[in-house]
Amino acid sequence: MSSNRVFPRAVFSAFIFFFAATVDVHAQRLPGGVHPEHYSLTLTPDLNAATFTGEETIDVVLDAPSKTITLNAIEIKFLSVKAGSQTAEVSEDKEKEQATFTFPEALPAGKTTLRISYTGILNDKLRGFYLSKTRARNYAVTQFEPTDARRAYPSFDEPALKATYDVSLIVDVADTAISNTQIVSDTPGPIAGKHTLKFATTPKMSTYLVAFLVGDFKCTSGKADGVPIRACSTPDKVAMTKFAVESAEYILSYYNKYFGIKYPMPKLDMVALPDFEAGAMENFGCITYRETDLLVDAKSSSIPAKKRVAVVVAHEMAHQWFGDMVTMQWWDNLWLNEGFASWMETKPIAKWKPEWNFQQDDAQELDATLNLDSQKTTRTIRAKAETPDEINEMFDGIAYGKAGAVLGMVENYLGEETFRQGVHNYLAAHLYANATAEDFWNAQTANSHQPVDKIMQSFVTQPGVPLLTLSQQNAGEAPLTQSRFFLSGAADSSQSWTLPVCVKSDGKPVCQLITPSDNALKIPAGADFFYANGAGKGYYRTAYTPSQLEAITAKAETALTPPERIGLLGDRWALVRSGQGTVGDYLNLVLALKTDPNGLVMETALDKVRYIDTRIATDQDRPQFAAVLRREFSPVYTALGQPQRGESYDRQQLRAELMGILGAAKDPAVLAQAKMLANQAYAGGKKERGLDPILTDEAIAVTAKNGDAALYEKVMAASKDPSDPGLQSDALRTLAMFPEPTLVNRTMDYAVSGQVRNQDSWIPMVILLSGRDTREQTWSYIQQNWDKVHAQFTTNSGSRVVGAAGSFCSVEKRAEVANFFATHKVDAAERTLAKALDSINDCVHLREQQEPTLREWLAGKAK
């Protein structure tokens, strides 16, 4: 499942993380003793009544004679349950989401077939078998991961209980259906006005990977390595599916070669759904997507929009091997699915589109993940998960970002080909079966003859981020100590790791293994400088001596790659936040890199500058801070000149980034240019992307932040136009950038009005809560209109709003946030609330510590 990863220019909040709560209920595992082998499902949905009927047979094997069989079911009404000539009584445990079938006589050990008739509801909660709606009609679609297959068909809904499937759907004669495999028959009836679509038998797979979608979908077709590929959507958007097909064609061929195992399904369908909570879902052979993650205008859309689609497609296609073909044994090892897909997702696209700079994206993602994992509230990569709530909790930045980053670090240490061969061996050993973390790292250890098991065990079973603290080098060594790094302050010296450290000086990085007993880092004798995270793949922070840092900074633009410079900036800022550096030191580093030609390096640097402006600077500091930014960056922006056709992506990013920071600093020339570009973009009523769509988007954002009411009306109209999901989503985010109080109220009223899809209604709330000038008013609105706000929450969106409340920076607000959510519970948000309160505490501490140093730095700049 995609984590809604968002690329630079589309980032809208640092506080958007997907966390869920752990609640104190009894474990909800099935009792065991029964093993499904095959399901036959015939489903008849009624899209107008929002119901469906199901006829199901399950071929099972019993370990021993038994009068009872327990499986998973919720929101299911059983009509009859039979085995042979016996009819079962059904008892339901709604808390455990289980149903128990009790037969008059014991069923014999061995094979038995259950025959079940039932009805269910097409819910509006974006999970199970549910309704997705457009202005024209209803669709019936599915989302089963992690524990919602049980809402669509009674099942042994645990990942290790794999089986094969025969699926049939009885649908309106004008509709079609899409499922995991291809259609093998299409026959009229058995109900007037209906036809029955039967699909080929699937391979063995887990319950959560089954999919069936009903409606009038239209598709664009392609093919790669003999496999038919389709990208499908509602009929009005099919023209926007071509880029996804083109991406999938390249990716499938790349993966076939990389894994050394051919794509296993007879076809690959990718389907954009109007209502869909996650980014995408890797159903075997039938991947489903949020519209913004699959649909894009191949000709006019910006590179970031295309990057997002290509990467989400690559992430979900990687799951066809990691997750679908080889599935984790249980949800505690979810990282074997999501970490692998996150690590893999940029590989094929970076090969296909090298000019899109994916190595820098990966470096930014690593920096964000290190910060996430450096908070007091975090978890181990492998963690206990028994109940649905605990399982949902696993889908977070640790399973995706940290696990993927650790895999990238190990790959960098072993070498790409050695690591690839280990991946192949792991997959080949567990085809159509289940695996554990040990299975993976043992395969890599056996193949590489390196202690991969010790490295990965050290990161998978321990929480947090290593901090490597270096002392002054001498005779080819730099003394080193390990500790656990916290953004909030003092490190914990009781933790240590086994990890590869790659040292770079004047040549290529040279990697060495550091164990808990090692106390020195080998460095090239006589080198002018050394950088202890060559290639920028290490999952750790590094603290240098002042002289070491000075030498690195002097060589940063000439000797470090863009990913390494991103890592350097991330380390220095993290150390500022922990009290091991000053804001002034960090700003001096930013100014030393102000002419850096790389857009993502500049974005990384300036993101922290924005943090300083919004979270540390007082109202008295801000005008002087803005003056310094104008003085330092205005000449750099001017030197870039006007956009030209055929410019590199780097240059487009750089220009937009500088416009953003100068717009925030109220540079008059930039504000005027931004307003002109924004007006041009909406001159025809509908947003046009212009010569440089990245700069156009930034110009609109800058103008919005300066409160142009006429622009607000145009953006509001665009947010209601569903013809281009990407532009509609951009408009919804832009509405939340207008700080004028009456417009803030209008945006919040709109978000809770029911006019915005509930999968998206949290987006403006989060942006407004995260804004310095809008968070107080938004927070008051949320408290005063809680019933309306809460009504919009889906399974996970409420936790995002709770997380955004962590943008406050005062003791009073911390108490207010804690007290409010103590009495206004949000599902799947306990951990998120703890992290939000940590963020407020950290900000209070950081402001107290660093605001005086900022003022001192500003005074120095005024001289």
C-alpha cells in the first residue's frame, strides 16, 4: 500500500504521518486448526441500495475432528452455513470480528467444504466492499488491507492463510467488473438486466490482496514482456491514464530483470477510484489507486506530478513480488512488504528518467525519516501487532521510510549486484508462501558472506537513530562514540548498533563496519577533509568537531554530491534541534550553499529556514530575518533569469524554491511577479500550467499567502472541478494557504460541508493548523465545530488532524491539545497524539534555547 509519499512542490505539511492507535483489547487471532485451500465467491452488488449478496464456498482442511469452525466476519448477515448435509448455527463476536460455525456433529479431520450464503452492505467508510461515487453514478470497489476482507466475504483473514480464488460478479448489463485475474466467461443473467463475469483462478494469495471493482470503467492498454497492462478510470478521465501505462511498461520489464523472477500474473490492471483513502493498494494483478496517484496529463502536467504517479506505480508493482508473491508471515513484519516497496520504488524510474534526480528525493526522504525516528515516541521496525488497531498502527513512517532506508544502507554496503542476488534468493525460496525477517537477512548473509544478519537485527529490533560523535582525527583514525540520538536533547549512550559507515574524502566512499565495541573510524591519512556518510545512505546522524565541519563545508559544493549535501544539511539542523548546534551555525551553512545549483539541496536548506521563521523567530525578529533573506537570495534569484523552454528540472526547482522564500520575505519584485503569473494561470477561468508549471504553482502559493481575495474565488471554483483530479487537489491545498480570517473560515466551512470528498477533507485542516498565521483560528474552529469536523474523518484521516495540532509551540497550547483530545477521542490516534505533544514540547524547548542565538545572528547581519 502506498504511504501517500508526496514529492517536493507538492508537499503540504510536515505533520502528515499515518499512525494508528493501540487499544487494550484481547488478541484477535483465529484459534487455528483450520486451513483454507480455495474460495469460490459469487457476489451480486446493488449499487443503488448500497447492498450486496454473496454465495461462497471455502475448501478447508481440518487438523482434527471438530464441531466448530471460527473465521473472520464483520458487517455480514449470514443466511445459511452448511458443510455436507449439516447446517451450522452461527454465533458472532463483533469485538473480535469473528464468527463461529457450530455443527450438530463433528466434522471429520481432513478436507471439508463450507457453503455460505450471506448479505452485506456497501459502506461509505472506504474499507471492505464499499461505494465510490461520482456526480454521474455509483461504483462498488474494494480495499481489504489490512483486516477488511472480512467485511466483504467470511474468510480466514490472516496473511499466512493463503488460498486460491474463483471470483464471479453478477452486475448490471451496462457495467463491467475488474478483479485479480482475467475474465474467462461473460454470460447473461441469472437475473434480468444482469450478466455474470467469471474470472480465472488466482494463484495462492492472502485474503487482503483480493479485489473486485464494479462500474463503467474505461481503460488504456499496453504490454510489456508479453503481459497485458491496462490503466483504467471513470470514462471521463481515461485520457489521463496513458502516462501510467507507459510507466508500468518500463517498470515491469525492469523488475522482471532485477528480480530474476517473471511477473507472475496473467495481466496487470491499475484502476483509479474516485473515493480511495490510501495512495494505492497492491491487490495481486489489480492495483487500485487514488485518482491523483494514477491520473496525469502526459503532455502538460509538471514533472513532480508525473514523478508522483510513476513512483506510486513502481511502489505497487514492487509489491507484486514483495507482499503478493512472497507475503510476511504476520503483520509484525509488515516492513517486509512496505520497506521493500519503499526501497524499490525509485529504482526503475531513476533508470528511466535520470534527469528527475531521484537520488536527491531519496536523501530528503531519509532525512525526514531520521527526524521522525528521533522523536521520543517511536517504535521498532518489527513490533507487536495482534488486534486490527495494532495492525493498523504498523502502517507508518517506520514500516515504510525507516525499513526502506535500512535496506538502502545495506545495499550500499554490499554492492548493488550482491544485494540483488540476495533478494532473488529470498524471493525464490518463498514463492507463493510467507516469510519472516530472519528469512530475509539470512538469505543476504549466506549470499554476501557479510554479517547482514547482525546489521539488520540491530536496526529491526531497536528503536531510534544512531548518533556517531567524532573526535579530532589523528594517524588515520577519528575516535568515535555511539549513542541514540533524540531531537529533544540528550542522547542515550546505552544503545549501540552494528552498522556500515562509508567514509568519503577526495575519492569514492570506502565502507567499513562499525560494531558496538569499535571506538574509532578509519579515515584516509593526510586527507584535506572527510565526510562520514559517503553516498548519503547511512541510517545515522553524525556530529563532527568544529575543524572537521569547517573542512567539510569548505568542500561541500565541489566534493560532495547533492545527496551528500542534503545529508549534511539534515545532520546540522537535527543537531541544532537537539541543542548541539546553534541556529546561527546552521544559517551560516545555508548561506555558504546559497548558490548551490541543485533544486532539492536548496529546498532542503530553505525548509529549515522556514521552520526558523515560523517556529523560532518572534514577531520582533521576523522583519529583520526577512530583510536578511531578501538581501542574500534576491541576487541569486535574479541571476537565474526568466524561464526558458527546455530548462532542466533542477533549474525549474531552484527558481521556484527561491521565489517561495523571497515571497515569504515580502520581496516586492517577487510578489509582483508571482501575482502576474497567478493571474495568467487563471486568466481563462481554469488553471493553466504555463511555460514552467513548477514556478506557476509556486506563484499561486505565494499570491495566496498574501491574501488575494479575487484569486481565492478562482481557486475555490477549481477545487470544485473534478475533470482533472491533480488540479482539483492542488486547488484544495491552495485554499488553505489564504491567511485572511474570513477566508480561513470559508475554507473550514467548505472542508466540513460534505462538498469535499471525505478522503480529502482533512487536507485543508492540516495545512491551516500547520500555518503560523492560521493555526489559532483553525484550532478554535475545530473545537467549536467538532461534530462537523469529526464527521468527516475516515479510518485514518482523523489522526492526521491530531498530528497537525503538534504545530503549536507553547506550554498552554500543549495542555489545551492534550485536554481536548482526551475528551474528544479520535480513532487510530493515540500514538499520533503522543507524537504531537512531543512536537510541542520540542518546539517550546527549541524556541527557548535558540531564539536568543537567532537574535544574536541577526544583530551580526545588521552590522
